[in-house]
Amino acid sequence: MFTITPIGSCRITTPLRNGQSVHGFNLNMNRCYGYCHSPAEAVQMARFMQGEVTIPQEVWPLVSRAHDLNAMTANTHAVSDLYVVELASAKEVTIDGVSIQLNYLNATFTEFFADTARAQSFWALAEAGDTAQQLAFLDQHWAATSQQQAEARMLGKMRLQFVTRESLQRDVRALTELLPDVLFVSHVDACKEDGRTIGSRSRFIEMVSEEVSEAGCRFYNPTDLMAEFGQSAAIEDESAGLAHFTDAFARGIMDQWMGNVIAPKTDRSVRDGAARALDLHLPAQIAAACDNGRYAQAITRLRDLQSNGANVDALLGDVLQAQEQAAEDFRARIVGIASDALNDEDRDALVLEACEIGLFKEALKLAAPLKMPVRLLMRVGEMAAASGDTETGFAFYLAATRLGHSRACAALAELAVSEKMDVLAELEPHQRLPFLSGLAPVIRVQLLELNNSVFTDAVSPETTPEEAEEIVSYLTDTRGIGYAAEVLAAWREHQGTDRITDPALVSVLDRWATTVLEFEERLDRIHGLHAVLYAAPRHQRSRVAMQDIRKALVLLIRAAGKDGDIDQLDALAIEASALSQELPELDLWRARLRFARGEYGAALQLGKSAAAYLPEKINVWVLLMRAAAKAQHQSEAAEFARTVIGLACPKTEALKSEAQAVLQSNLAGA
């Protein structure tokens, strides 16, 4: 059978011990002398198992209570397929370099540690490491009898240290070198009666998570599963040490280890052609699953292996036959049973049983209207989705999501994306923002795309710069700068600023500008720069680039005007319009050339556009006056003539006279 060795406390040993018959593996406890909690203890246990270290007899009672040292040393430890190592405590107590158990220490020196003030003073000295002061303290406070003097000799050797990031890195590295395959497990981040977590525990869990992940090792934190169960259903001594798990929670943990670690490891070995895995490990695990009514998981595993070329046809055939009989028996048993006639406990048990057999539609029918514990909703959803019944999986995940559970939201979103299902259409408008906000940034965008919603809904006032950067980078790669710029603009507006200062986002803007400025067509460069400046109006590089384009256009307009090239001016008008910056010279030149070609109506319209931005330029009004007169628009010609007269000066006396003549002609015609 597949073998597992726990190195840790009852929090990992109990799930493993109870899970052997359910999941088809054996515990290998040879030379495992008991529970341990800290990283240094775990390293010591691993080295002891492999015969690399010995533990002095006088210290042994503080290391192990359940085993005889000589008998333990006489054993050998065969290498296990998996080691589950718990790193739960940041306190490390040693005697002459040997790690000891705090629980055994307190039980051995109960009277000494019963005085809180004395204990606190002692631990302060033990942490400081000043042996002389520590012995002097014990001589003063614990030397009244020969028994106390004997205990003081042992206490005087004790040292207290707290795990540091450096020591944790060293111990994780040592464990991965000593053991062939490790699953690291943290403590559970439970809350006290006041609703707050234990600060030191929370910080240690976070450090363990970071360092184990950085080392590239597998890591399991039971806190998320506790949230699914509810703390009161998961933690046995909720009002005390927040340290012991209920049987149901221990089973839930074991189910996750099986599904996420043990079964995948076994199946990889089978696919790789390992005879031991195919002939021994897999059949035992499948048999245990079937003996416990878990046909759906067994069939899913075997079909996946079969699709990858593994020779499991006979085993799969046996399981399918057994499942068929189990399904028939189950259906016969529930004939005539209405789900609303069942109490919650019986209904939940039937739903789980149907699901484990693989009768997902029956499970869904029995579960209606899906008012069930989150953990059950999640378990059924996971099994249904893994078995290919995505509709049932979707329904159960959705029910858990509506209860606000974060892991359910993530599972539902991932299923929706993989199966292209519009989950947002199933949520009420007020549920969408909280749902999206809790998801990975890219998945938010993918769900909005499935819903044909605007991508700006992917950001909110709570979106961090890091999340915004991930979203806009994804959109840049998949949809282009324009869509990404709209989202970044929305995020910036949520922050109430017109300036983006986050270095990662500034880098995105700089990359956009570089890309845009490499576009071959100037019109494309203009559109691209507009997108960048829409996202960040103060982006200096893009502002300068836009001004450079404007200056270039002005020079081109003047050259085309002087050359009388109306076609070139009309072409430049498209770019000028896209620029969104006024270039009145363009319309003036175009008006002049249209006038010269006898296109007086067009000249009139273009001249008016130029006049709106050049109201003090007399030549514009002269052109308008002449174009209106030629076009037989007498009233407009008279109006423009009056403006020319009003703007005239001694240097433009001739133009004034021309305007007066237009007015006289207009009066005569009237």
C-alpha cells in the first residue's frame, strides 16, 4: 500500500490514522516517537527516524512519553511515499541542543511552572541564554529540596528560541533534503471568543506559507476548510486552545489531502509506468473508495488514467459494475421519499450518498432548494464538476456562493470560465460587485466577457494597484490598449486622481506609449496616444508625443496650403480631427483653396469653422464675405462685411472699402 508518515501533532496524525481504511493507505510510524510542533522538532524527528541522531536517556521523557527509547532505537524506518509535516509552533525549547516538547515539559515540572511570575522570569532568562544568571535564579527560587535541586539542574540547561525567517528557511530546506516527498501543513487560524485571531499564530502561519511556497514545496492551510465548516463545527475546544479538531473536520481535511495530494501522486506514478503504483497503490485506493461508497471519485480517477493510456480497463469495469448495483439499491431505497419530508441531517446524508455514488441529478433533486451547509454544497459541487456534470456542480457552487463563501466564489468562477457559463446572469445586481471583487483579477475580466458586460466593472474603489496592473496587462494582451485604457481610467477615477504614480502602472503606461509610437500610420499613433492619455491625462511622455504630432501637422498643413494641394489638406483633416486639438489654420487653408476652385459653399463652411477660432483675424472674415457674395448669400455677406469693417485699421483700409462696397451693393439689391 501507499505509505504515509506524519511528523507533527494530533491535528495531522488523527486525520491520517482514521483515513487509512477510507482511502486505502497505511501509516508508517516506525521510529516516530510521538507528537511535535515546531520546525526544529520536525527536523529532529526526521533525523531520528533515519538514524542520524540519538537522544540521551535523561532527556527522553521530555521528548516522548508513549515509547521506550531502547525499543524505538532498535527499529528501522523504511522510506514512506509521503511525509506530512506540521509546522505549528514558533517556540523552540532545547536541552543541550535536543528539542523537547513543551507539553511534556509542563507536565514534568508542573509545580515549578505553576507560579506564573516565576515561569515568566525563568523563560526570559532561558531566552536570553545567560547560563550563569539562569542557574543563579534557580538556586534562589528552586533549591529548597533535593528534588528541586535535581530539577534545577535540568532546567538550567534549557534554552528558548523563537523561529525566525532564516531558521525556518534552514529547517524547511533540511526537511526537503531528508525526506523524499513532503506536504507541509500549518496550524489553523481560528478566532478567539472576541472574534480576533491569535496574533502570533496568524503571523507564524503567514511566514510558514511564504517560506514553504518560496521553497517550491506543497503547502496546506486548514483555515479555508474551517471557514466552510464553520469554526464551531471544526474546532473541538473552541473556547480553549483552539487546537483540536472535530472528527468531521478531520475527515474533511483527509478528503482534501487525498484529492489534492495522495491520489494525484499515485496517478502520476501510474501514468509514468511505475509497477508498484499500478499493482499495489491504485487498486488499494480504489477498493477503499468503493468499500466506502465513493464510486464517483474512483470512476473519475480511472477514466482519467484510461484516457492517458494506463491499463486500468479491468479495474474500471469492476467499479462500474459495483456502481451500477449501488445506484440501483439507492434508487430503490428513496422511492417515494420527498426531500421536504426529511429532516436536515437525513437529507444531507442522502444527498452526499447520492453524490458519492455518482447520482448527481438525484443529489440535486434531493437537495432542493439547496439550503444546506456550505461544506456539503462545496463537496457535492466539487465531485459533480470533477465527474463532468458541470450543470450540477454549477448549481451547488452557486448556492454556496450566494452564502458569501470565498472559496465557493472562486470555484464557481473557475468552472464558469472553463465551461463558458454566464455566472453573472445568475446573480442579483447587488451581488455582482462583492462576487467579482473577491476573485482573481483575470477571472473577473473573463466573467465580464462571458456576460457581455463592460470591462470597467472589473475594478472598484477597493481594487489595489497590483490588481489593476494585472487586469490591464491581461486586457492589453487579449483585447488591445484601448480596452485596457478604459479600465485603467475607471480605476484612476475610483481613486479620485488624474495622476497615476504606482510604479508598475506607470511602467504599463510607458509600454503603451512605446508600442503606440511604433505604429506606422500617424493616425494610429494619434488614436493610441489618446487612449494612453484617457487612462492617465498627466502621462508626460504621451503628452509630449501628442504635442510633437500637432507641431508636425501644422508644418504639413502650411506646406500643403502653399502648394495648393487640396487633396493633401483634406487627408490631413482626418488626422487633425482625430487629434482633438484645434488647428484653425487647416480650415482656413482649405477654405482658401476651395474658394480658388469656385467651390464657394464649401469655402463658406470651412471659413466659418476657422473664424470660430480666429475671430480677430480680418483675412478670415474677408474670405467669408467674398465666399458668401459669390454664393449669392447676401445677408451673410453683409454680416461678414460689417465684421471686416469693425476689424479694419489704417493698414487694411482697402479691405474696409471692399466691405463697404459689399454693404452698398446689398442695400441697393434690397
